[in-house]
Amino acid sequence: MKNQYLSYLNLTLERPSINYLQRLIQHHLIRIPYETFSKFHYFNQRRELVPSLDQFVHNLTNRGWGGTCYTLNINFGRLLRELGFSIHFVRVTPGHLGIMVDIEGKKLYADVGYGSPIMKPVELESRRKHVLHGFGEEITFTQKDQALYEIDRKSNGKSFVKKEIIWLPLDEEDLDRDIEASYQDREDNVVMRRITAVRFHGNTCYFLRNGTIKAMTYRNIREYQMRDIDKWINTVNEIYHFDKESIQESVDFLQERNIKIFT
């Protein structure tokens, strides 16, 4: 299955290295979207909340799905292990997780599940602050304590979300409660109450939030408000390549909860 995963990333099998890790991250962010369509589907199926590596790759190749942070980072971590990397997971609060990669005497932070252009591994311990830029976004990693780092994401100089990395190694089973909490079917769990998708394509990041699509480049942001459901489904299908059945399933999921994607 790792070969099929790598083939989808347009990469081949290599020995573990920091350079290879960086290319894996870049290709992953470009090829595989952050999205909630599959999350609603997994919730409706009431089977595995995080798909197995086989199921993840199957849905990736047949339905165009990626996932949210737990599905994306856990399965990327599984791939890295199969490729020979030494990895653990780390809790990121609230409601997120990242990957700790131990390689060449360094511990690197990797994250392909944040819908953010963190296009390379970050050696958090090497200095107090790291700053990345991409697609009109600035991402700052700042050490707050010995094993605590803040991620601050900014757009146009304004912070729009902050989280904290608890820099302590965890295994998958340590995150079971976090994963279950992410699927709570409640109004205050915003991930389960809105459609979101992020895709990096060329010089553009396409950000979908319900009926609005933003096309963000290094220079500007264009915003499109849609009102027609058929046009919206076709547009989402064209940009993200999700199958139309799962797009409609997500619309139905929110309608059952009296949430309208068009405002």
C-alpha cells in the first residue's frame, strides 16, 4: 500500500533523510486536500473514526478524499514508519495533532493536516522562533516552555488561529479520546458544523468554507460567494476532484442539523 500512496504523491521509495521528508511533505500538501467531506462520511458509517492506511489510500485514489488533521497526520505518520522513519505523534491543543520525526540527530515537527502551507519540517528546538510564509499566510512557531510551542497563523498581519504544540512523543492509542472528541455531533464542535476544504495548486490555495471559495495567492485574495447548489457542487468537484456523491452527502449531513451552507 505504501507504493500506491507514494505513487499518488508522484514520489518513489528512498532511504529516510531530511530532504526526502521535506519532499514528502510538499507533495502531500499539494496532492492531498484537507477536507471535512470524508469526516461526515466516516461519522455516518460509524466504523473507524480514523481510516486504516489501506482505506485511506483507497478513498484517496477513488474518491479524491484527504481528511482532517487526525486522518491526514496519522496516515502520513503510518506511511513514514513504513518508509523507515522514526516518528511519534504530538498533541496540539485545541483539537489537533502533529508528527515528531526523529532523524539525523534532530527532532522535527511535521504537519500535513492543518490546511496550512507548512511546507517543510521544523526543528523546533533549534531556536526560540521560526517563521514560515506561503499563500498570503504567515506561520510563527514560538517556544513558550521547555516542551510547549505556540503556532500562530496570520493573514494580512492579523492572527486568525493559535494552537499549542505539546512537544512530548505519543502513540496512536494515546490520541483515542482526542479523536472521539473531534467527532462529537454538537453545535460547539465547529468542524462538524461546516464544510471546509483546502487545496494547494500551483501558486494558488483554494479555501472552501460552506458556500464561499477563496483563491489565495502570494499577492492577493479573490472571494467567490455562491448561491446555486448545482453550480456549487460542480465547482467543488472541479477544484477538489471529490466525487459528487460525497459532496451531496455533506450537504445532506448539515441540512439534517438545520445548517444552510448558503447565507
